[in-house]
Amino acid sequence: MRKLAFIALVAFASPAIAEDVTMDSTLGTTIQEVQASLTAMGYEVRKAEMEDGKIEVYFVRDGKMGEVYVSTQTGAVTKLEVKG
């Protein structure tokens, strides 16, 4: 019985796997925070850099490639493109 209770606790405490990044997502205000957020959501980060005052990150998941721009002020997604 204890084993079952432990498994249930772990299942409910674990974050959802493969959460999608959307225009409503808040990912962080630094490159490191954005990379960590995307990685936790199940994405593989390919490249991250600053461009025009925003954080630009290229990512891949499930055969789909994407690019996201994030505000360094709010951590909110300002532009999102997913291909594939």
C-alpha cells in the first residue's frame, strides 16, 4: 500500500511532460532562464542569443523546429514560429 501511495504522490508532483510554448508563456528574463524553461517543457535548445534587445532561442521537439523571442523585461513570449 505504501508503494502505491508513493507512486501516486510522485505522479501528481511531477510537472506535465511536453508542455507547449505559446504566446501566453512566460519563460524568464535571462538566456539561462529561457533555456531552462524550454528544456523543462521537453524542448531541445539548439541556439540562444540576444537580438535587438530580446532573447532569441531556436528549439526542436518531436521533429518540429521553432524559434521564440522573449522580452528581457517581462519574460513573456513576443514572437513564436514553429515549423514542421
